[in-house]
Amino acid sequence: MTNLFFSMIPLIASLVSLVFAWNLWRQYRVHRRNSPLLWAVSMLLYAIAAFGEFYGLLFGMNVFMYKLYYISAVSLVAVMAAGQVYFMSTKWGHAFLAVTGVGFLAFVLHTTLSPVNVEALSAVGSVVGGEAMPAGLRKIYPPILSGIGGTVLLLGAFWSWWKSRRRSPLLIMVGSLVLMAAGRLAKMGYPEWLPLSELLGITIMYYANRGNYDIMGAGTQVKGAEKQS
């Protein structure tokens, strides 16, 4: 298959993410909850990361686009996880967001100032992952932002499903697992699965949110949970 065909898949995923982000922003405007706001930000980051893949596959990567892609791809799960924590507890949501914010700012600063292996950007598939970034940076931030964030997201989604028995958090879990599996396959040497898996994962999440402001079961919080601002 040609790069043109492959590049259309992340482009579609980027457009779906933008629509998803807009719907979540509208939900925030109506309900004024922190959760849909953070999820809107995470979907915007997802759209940027997917567009970066589209750009890299079709035109080849440059340093600016690669760093923009890498920052968005690594950070989006942590932001999504912060939104999930807010569904369960405002107090813990504040704490998790504060820690995430510090990590995100450090990550952006470190990435901005770090050199990029320009030769790696010319290789086919270099858009996948952070192979062109310094090894030290890759060992610090992705395990914290994506690794811990992904664990919090999955556990929180399972908790929301267990408490509410709603379909939405269960679909969020499935979509998250699809995205995580795609990333793992890419690292194992099968990057061709990444664009299609990302499109599938974000489509499942979008379907989970369709018609719902409380995509993770926020409408059925446990007794005693703090009221969100």
C-alpha cells in the first residue's frame, strides 16, 4: 500500500478526534465539569498527534512537527487519566492534575531543548514512537505520563463501570486497550498496525460518548464523592 493510503487513516482519526473534542467542549460549557474539559484537551492532543503521523507518512518529518507530535502523543493519556480521576473525586482530581501538570511542563521543556536525530526522521516509519528523541528523555517521561496515566485510566474506567454498570466506561476501556495494544505492536516492529488501530480506538471512544456527558459514568458517582466545580 502506498503512503497516501496509509496517511489517510491517521488523518481520519485526527478529524474524528477534533469532532470528539468539540462535543466534549460543548458538554463542558453546559455542565461545567472538569472531566469533559480535560477529555476535550486530551482529544485535541490526540488530533495533533494523529495529524503528525499523517504529515510524517505523506511528506516526511521535520524537527518542529516531530516534537509537536511527540509531545502530544506522550501527554494525551495522562490528561485523559486526570479527567477520569475527576469523575471519581474532585479532591484527588486536583492532586492528580497538579502532579500531571508539573510533569507535562517538565516534559515540554525537556523535549523543546533536546536535540533530534535528524537522520532517523528520514527513515520510513520514524513517525512512530520516539526513536528520534534522546534515550534519556524516552526513559523518563513516557513511562510516567503514558504508563502511569494509562493504568489510572483503565482502573478508573473499570471502577466507573463496576459502580454504574453503564456501557460507556466499558467502551472507554476497550478503546484504551486498542490504543495501548497498537502502541505495543509498533514498538515490537509492526508499525503498520498503528494508524488503523488508532482510528478504531478513537472511534470506539467517540461512540461511547455519543449522547452522554458523563462518558465514564459520572452520573452515578458513589455516595460521598465531592461535588465538582
